Amino acid sequence: MLRLAIQKSGRLHDGSLKILRECGIAVSNGNSQLRVVAENFPLEIYFLRDDDIPEYVQDGVADIGIVGENVLLEKNKKASVITKLGFGKCRLSIAIPKSETDESLEGKRIATSYPFVLSGYLQKENISCTIHEISGSVEITPKIGLAYAICDLVSTGSTLFRNELKEITTILHSEAVLIAGALKVEKQMILDRLLFRIQAVKRARNNKYVLLNAPNNKLEKICGLLPGMKSPTILPLAKPGWSSVHSVIGEDDFWNVIEQLKEAGAEGILIVPIEKMIA
Ligand code: ATP
Ligand code: ZN
């Protein structure tokens, strides 16, 4: 059985269970349990603090884990990133009080829960600062005179805003990742099966199925906008001179493509979520 460590509670907990469920792996919530066994896949799930996951994976207590890249880099343990998971997105940024006009950090004091990542950044940029390590509520330290700046995780920026801080530099972009240590062949085979499902779920999340109607003389232009998995499907409509076109569009460029399709003469455009997408 493959042992997977995920966050017991916090920002990555729900997303981690959600991706497993979308992979068709039935897991109970673990609210009171430290360990559950999946019902229909050779997977055992450990619920832990995210900070401990890289070390447990390195030491082989767990085979694989789900953590933020920020935690993985900070803990600096031997565990490799198998794949990014597309949730838990945030950035590690340096912020200073909104009222400050001097953005130079040289010689200043910075409060953070990420001393290792921060010192790496400062070294690379040739800036010398005093790093004040603190385990939580980093955002209040400038106000109480404990630090000039902070280095903390940001997603929407509302915490910074509430504390009258402004972001001056981003030092890391992060999202949840699947990590693994060295695995024996049998465990690697289970991981490969899991990974196959994860890729199908990720691909599906990043794509939409599109159906539209178009006059036949506009098909060439429309199909040029829709690469699809191989190429679009074209089916004749009962109305002569018209066809129905089916294809797949990526999430990134989605609205752009829709606008271009309309301009090219597409009508009755339907967009449908994809449940799984196998390459
Ligand atoms: P634990 O109790 O497991 O130690 P925690 O308090 O350290 O939890 P959370 O705040 O739940 O951690 O955050 C877990 C991870 O979620 C972070 O390490 C980061 O990768 C990600 N994350 C995404 N957005 C944010 C955000 N706005 N603030 C903090 N973390 C975020
Ligand atoms: Zn933590």
C-alpha cells in the first residue's frame, strides 16, 4: 500500500481530498482520525501538519505527500516534486508599511516564517538584513515595532491591506505539489497509477468541451481556432448547409477563443465541463 501524507486541517486539506475523490479514490474525512485507508485503491492516508510532511516523506514514514512548494523549499528535505496540483496558489512576498517611501531593505529587520527561503533570496540579491523568525501573525510585526518589513504568504492581498502593508517584491510563486521520496518498485507502480488519474483530472480541470453550430462556409476559419485533442469533430445538422462542431478549449485562453469563434460566425455555443481527460 502507498502511504500518502496530507494536511490534517488548513488551506490544503479540502483541495487534497477533492483531487483524490476526483481520481475515484474514496476516502473518509479524517476529522478525528490520523490515518485512513482508501476503500478502493491501495492507498493509506495520513493527516499531518503540513510543516512535518517533507520530513516524513524524506524519512520514508510516508511515501508521498501533498504540500505547498513554499513549505517544501523552506524545509529543504530530500523529497522530489512529482507534479504540481493546480490548487493552493499563493506567493511569498516582502511587504512594508504603506506609509514607507523607502523601499530599500539593506540593514533592515524582516519578520518571517520562511527564514531559509528568505535568506536564500537576500543572498542572491546581495542584500544584508536581520531575519527575525516568527511562527505566526507575521503581519502585525511592523506595527508593533518588531520589524521593518515582513516576508509572508499572500494570495488575495487582503491581509496585507487590513494591516496597512504594501507588497514590494515577490520572492516565490507557490502551489500545492505532490512529493515523493525514493520508492520501491511496487510502490512506484501504485504511484504511476495514481499519477495517471491525477493527470486526467488536471487536464479535465484545465479544459472545457465546446459545441457550436456554424454555416459550412465558415467551418475552415472556425476549425482553425479549435485544435481540439486531435482535431474538431464536425457533424452535419438537419438544416442544410450547417454543421455542428465539437472540440476542447484550454481554460487559459478560454474567453479569447470564444470571442473569436463568435466573430468567425459560430452560433449556439455550448460550453460543458469535462470530468476526466485521458491523453
Ligand atoms: P498547519 O496547521 O498544517 O501547520 P498552517 O497554518 O501552516 O497549517 P495553512 O495556513 O493552512 O498552513 O496553509 C497551508 C498552505 O496553503 C501554505 O503553506 C500555502 O502553500 C497555501 N496557501 C495558499 N494561499 C495561502 C494564503 N493566502 N496564506 C497562507 N497559505 C496559503
Ligand atoms: Zn504549517
